[in-house]
Amino acid sequence: MTRWNRMAGFLVSVFFLGASVSAQPAELPTPDQLFMAAEEHHGWDKLKAGITTVEAQASVRTGERTYKTLVRGRATDEGLSDATFEMTEDDGTVTYGETDGAIWYEGKDGNRRDLAPVMAAYVRGHQFHRRALFPRQELKVIDDTVEEVEFNGIRAFKVSGTTHSGASLAYFFDERDSAMLGYHLTVQEPDGPHPMDFILKDWRTSADQSIFWRIDINDRGTLYVYTFNKILLLP
């Protein structure tokens, strides 16, 4: 039984004694309570105060294909800023980026060109650690209603909202200990919605703070496995 459910009996009895009826289940936490509980569980409440830049390097496997990635993103409690996503294969590196709100692409030949604003969701979507550490900044709109669902076989609380680039983003938290399990992103594309599940794995703890070192992405039936070999949380 979770701490939220342990509070339920008291809250429900208060509602009935007050002769009032609530449409929202009394035992469910609010989105902000879940964000704070996850921060405390992972030690991020103490860690985030000194972070302005997140950088992560990973090896990626999907089917027979492998490549390397390097992401960098600016972030503070006040908001998000510039970001880059590099993808390196045997024949070279391509880079997607966001600078002062402009979205761009640099090819293997080193030439850079501007991209449509809709590509912001692609650039920001690869900032996995920034997205986990700063959920309030990722979401422009946060739904008030929290749902109880199953995520990757675990009972979870779901917080839904909309990102600054217009994508639908939902976070999932373990009902037992408030750990962040992952998130679900749906990007609207010309041919329809593009849903993706992100499952956070291989949690490692250092100095009372835990960070995931692997993320599995289910992209419409295609699995991408990111194994991180460097994660820097920089001032």
C-alpha cells in the first residue's frame, strides 16, 4: 500500500463528514506532489540547484544497426535553452540543434541549414536526462488529473501534458516509491500521430543521487537501446 493510499481513508472520511462529494479520487497525488516525490527519491532535489548543462554520450543499437550519440542541453529551474544532438556512424557525424529558438541541421559535409520549427520536438526529444530532471520546464501545459495506469508491467501514476513544441508528453511514476519509470511522447506529424515509449533503466547511485544509464525506446514497434558511457551534469 502506498503512502498516497494510506492517506485515502482519512481524506475520504473528511469529505463524507463534511457532507461533500469530490469527483477526483482523494487518494491520488497531484502532479506537483509526484514531481517533488520523484526528485526526493532520486536525490535530484539537491542535485538540480547546481546544474545548467546536461551532456550525455551513448552507444545505440537498433536491429543490426549501431551508432553513437552525444547530446548537450542547457537547463535551469527557470527554463530550457539551447540544445544539440549528434549522431555518429562510420561515414561521419550529423548534428541537429536548437540555438536561440532556431532549429537547424548540420550534415556530414559540415554544411548547416535551417529546419522547420516542427523539428524542435525531435531535437528536444533526445535530451533524455534533461527531460527527466526538469519535467516542469519540459511541459508548457500540465493536466490537473493524475491517472493510475500500468507502465512496463508496473502500477504507476501518470502525469500528462503538452510540451512547448506541441507534443503530448506523459510521465510515469512507480506507485510504491515515486521513482520515475519513464515517459510517453506523441509527436503530431503530417501523416498522423507518432507515439514513442521511453523506459528508464540501469539506475546507478552516487552521493545519494541516482541517474539512469540506459534507456529503451519503443518507436512504433522498433526498439532503440541507448547505453550511456558518459553523463555530465555541469554548472
